[in-house]
Amino acid sequence: MNKQGFVLALIIIPTALMLAPSLFAGEVTTAATFSQVQCEYLSQDWKEIYLKTLDLGFDLIRLGAYWSRIEAEEGVYDFSELDWQMEQASKKGIKVLLTVGMKAPRWPEYFIPSWLEKRVKLRYGSDPTEQQLLTNKLFLFIEKVVLRYRQHPAIVAWQVENEPFTRSGPRDLWINKNFVEREKALIRRLDPRKRPLVINAMTYSNGFLRFLVRLAYRTNPVFDTIDSAEIPAINVYPVVGHTLFSKKVCFWSNLEGQMRYLKVFLERAKNTGKDLWVTELQAEPWEPGELVHLREEAAQTCQPESFVLTYRQLTDMGVTTIFFWGVEYWFYRAEKYGDTRWLEACPCREP
């Protein structure tokens, strides 16, 4: 997930139940995020990797409507990449969680078209929705996406932005709650099927990172997410690496401490009548100073056995929908170094 900046950084409605009853019947739903952006970082043929991902046996796939790719030229919308991904998922009978907004999975977090970035001033640490021109263009983009896919049978839910309340990206930007409410209202108005709206937030298993978060935020972004979302979701990274003051540092956490910390969010969601999803379970390295881990030597921050162990603990706690983060890397390891352990470890292969 590769973040930089100061902090290093499900009510299921009846309509959704009719759309995909198997996803919400109490059994564990294995899922994955796929990003053509990440494939390009890894010099992969993204269409080939996507088809291989769909064959892994996941129940659900999370895709991003990348604004900077779809509207690379102002007023000209090219949905060919996303159309193809949606079509292939439909052929395999795999449901889709579609992320809409200016934020989408993978670095640099904010996918604002370059033609628009040149016309607005995005200060470090600011809320980009303060820019009226940007918000006007964004609402038009969201409308185009929802209108195009609102009748698509594969979509089971919409994700409103990606970690909107979490400061992230090279400029440590964030999106305020009132604006997210406006985005929710727009999607809700445009979608006749009233699919549920997912909002997610980053979690910090390491105690020192949690301390930094308390300094950087007036309210807890995870609690804000649980309160705002119809389906609240969290992103879980047991070990993250960063470069601080030119030193490479890994922030570790033990499994017992992780689960105790995450259980607070699970209980809060249940107390409000909602299920809690995990939209990103770390299943690839997050090495200090690296956008992606390309070297053959084993990474410090994640190995196949570690992400499987975290997955087991989450399901034991009662989390029933978990998206793995890193499938592109699994194929990279297999094809580049003959290391198939990542692919073989995935619980999606279980009956």
C-alpha cells in the first residue's frame, strides 16, 4: 500500500442481499484487490495478471475507477480498461466492489488527472475538496462512473473513495466527512438498486504508529468510518517499513496485540448493527524506502505464512469478508523468481 507523510500513514441492506446472497450468509468470503497500476510498477501485462487473478478462486474482487486514467483528457471519458475488467469478472461469476472517487487503491493514492492538478493548488496536508473546481469535476466524474455501471450485475457494492479520512499520498492529503456524505448522497441517488456503500480506513497495529495517529487526528478515522459507512471496512498491515531521517525502519506488531487492537473496531461495528470488512489484508511486503519489493531476497515485512496466520486470526474473530492485498506481487514472485509460495498459500484455493 506504500504511504508516506506525517503519520506514515456493514449494515447490509436488503437490496444487497438479493444481489449476492452468498456473500452475506455468514460464511467467509475470500476476496482480492486488483490494480493495473500496480502491474505496471511490476512491468507485468496487467490483462494477463487480471485473468490469472480471477482464476484463483476468489468470491469477490475490488477494482478502482481510476480518474486519471479514465479522464486523461478533460471531458473525454475512456472506460475501456474498466469495461474489460467488469466483463471478465462477469464471465467468471465473480462479484465486484467498485471504488469511486479521487482516491483509489495503490500509490499515489490520489488519482487526480494531470490537467486538473495544473489548475488547482493542493497544499501539503490539505483537504483537496476545498478546491471548488476540483469538486465540481469530481462529482461529474462520479456521476459518469455510476451511470455507466449502475445496471451491471457484477457490482455488489460501491466503495466511496479509498481511506478518505486517512492522510496519505506524497502530499499527505485527506477528505473531510461532510464531503464524503455528499458523495454518498450522489451515488445513492444515481443507483436504482441501492447497493450498500463501503468506506474504509487504515489501521495501525504498531503502538508507536498509533501514538502518531493520535497526534495527527482530532478524531479516530476508523471510528469515523464505522459511523459513516453502511459497510465499514479496515485495512490491516501487521508490519510496515518507512524511511525516517534517512534511516530504514520497520514497525512491528505481535499477533496478540494486533487482534486485541482490531477487536475494538469489530465490537464497535457490531454495536451499531454493522459487519466489518477487511478491504486490505497485507499479503505483500512493505519494505522501508521501496514502492514495491523487486529483489529476490526474502522481504522482512511479509511472508506467505505471516499473512495466512493473520487471515486465520481475523476469521476466528468473526470477520467474514477479507480482501487480500498483493496478488500482483504473488504472480511477480512466481514468474520472476519461481517462488510460488505466495500463490500456494492463499486460502482462496481451499474448498
